[in-house]
Amino acid sequence: MNRAVEKMKILIVIPAYNEAGNLPSLIRKTQKACVYCDLLVVNDCSQDDTSEVCKSLNCQVIDLPVNLGIGGAVQTGIKYAYAHGYDAVVQVDGDGQHDPGYITLLLDKLSAGADACIGSRFLEREGFQSTGVRRAAIRFFSGLLKILTGKRFTDPTSGFRAFGKKAIEYFSIDYPKDYPEPETIIMLEREGLIVEDIPVKMSDREHGRSSITFIKSTYYMLKVTLSVVISSISRRR
């Protein structure tokens, strides 16, 4: 960890919906890897013991009264970070697929001048590469973003990402509501902010199953494609 990162006030945000089985290991690994960071779980109105698990591990948790979806849960954490003066937010998904050991590398990119950094499983193609259907969707969005921005983002649906102060301020006001990851890249690019990526290894989830069904996947493709195109032609604030 470099000196610039040491001076930063950092919040790790874990959005979680019914992840009681995955959170104990994830929280312990994150606390061990990032003793210099604060940790916040945003419990998106889970139906399991997500909240109780967090509290038993002395992890701060915000319990949302209604299910807001991944976008609302992440923005809740970003709003908290903005209100409390954090310099950086790191999003780590609650399913345990993200290795907290890479958090420092994400933060190094911010300290070097990036406004956002995305952990990509496809830069070096190591670790869990997701299912064939999802890889196809990721390639589609990568190509779409290349057309719209002129830049290649190899893992635009990755939820393993870090935001600096400018991105925190921006997203505290405006953040996509569901399936937000590709759209946030367009939004940052539209604002003239610097988005970079680094290679990371990811794992398959150990417990539970993804909430994204076939029907939701179809909706995801249509909704995100439309949102990304609209965002790309919207005027900067």
C-alpha cells in the first residue's frame, strides 16, 4: 500500500441481499485484508439472517426497510460515504466472488489519478469466468461501450470497483437503479472522469444462488442497453 492510499479515508461497501451464508467469510477476509478501511454492509431488506450475521461480526450494517435492488443498495453506501467525508468507496459484492486482497490495487489506481477503477476478471482470464451466457452478455456490453466511448472495458458488469471523491459526489446524487454497472461507466465517461481497470481473480459463489433468473437476464439486456445508449447521448450536468 502506498503512502497516498494510507492517507485516504476509505469505506468498503458490501451490498447484500440474502447473503447470510457468504457474509461471515467475506467480512472476516475483508477485515483482515483492509484493517485501514471502514466496512459497511447495506442489507437490502433480506429475508434471511444477513443483518444478524453482520452484527455478530461487529460489522456496521444499514438495514433498508424495502428492497431497492443493487443500484439503490450501492447508492445508499455512496450517500453514506459522501455524508461522512470519505475519500474513496470500494464496492465488494456480498456473494463472496470478490477477493478483498485486490482492494489495495484498486485504490492504488485512484491515488494515481483515476476517478474509478474496475476489477476485471477478463484482462488475464484467471479464476472463475462466469457462465457462458453471462460471458456473452459481458462481451456484448463491452462492444457497446467501445462503440459509444471509443474505449475498451473488458468487464463492464463487474461489481468489484472503487470510486474516488468526484465519483462519490456525482453518484450520491444520480445512480442507476437496477443492473447499474455498465451504465455507471457511461455516466463517468460523460462527466469527463477517468475510468481504469485492473486484472483480478474472482471465485464462484459458495452459498445460495444468484437472484438473476432467465427472465431477469432478458430484462437486464434490454433495459441496460437502452439505458446505456440514452446515457451516452445525455448532456453533461
